[in-house]
Amino acid sequence: MITFNLNNIARGETIKGGFTPIRVLATALSFYLKGNKPVIHRKNPLDKGFFIRLGNGGKSGEPLLRLNFGNSYSCFQAYDRNGYSRINQNGIVRHKRKANGTKLTQRLAS
């Protein structure tokens, strides 16, 4: 299969080499077609090249899947809650208070 099987990637593992650039782009396209949007997308001058990495999860234990595209990368949530991706369950983020006391309502970007 041309996309990565996310069930076979261990936490903390990085996959490089071979047909990885094509497979990274195909995996990103499959996420896009399913409606999954990246949680993080940044330019990164330090880690260059095409690779895929599954994080350890840090304090929460819920890892992010990092797809590196040359000079930039995108992180997707690599876990489900109640059978659905977490990004699809959050319609509106709760009210937050700024330092000056005003209320801030955030909505999920579309």
C-alpha cells in the first residue's frame, strides 16, 4: 500500500528513506480527503527531508503523528476517542478569560 499503516508504527519511531517522500505525500492526501486537518503546521529549518514520526505522547500519553515535508511539517492526532478523531468532536472551544477579564470565544477553524 502506498500510504503508511499507522497501526504498525511504534511510539517514538521515525521512518526515512526509500519511497518515503511519495508515501508521506500520499498519507497527507488521504488525511485531507478524510477531513482530518493538521493540529500544527510550521516551517522547520532544523529537520529537513521527508520522514514520518510518531511521538511519545508526553504527559497526556496521546501521541501526534508528524509528517515532515522538506522544510515544513504537519502534526496530526494519531488517536481516536470514542471511535472518532478528536478534532471532529470539538465544535466550539469553551469560553476563556483573557488577562484583562474579557471573554474570548474560539471556534474550530474550517
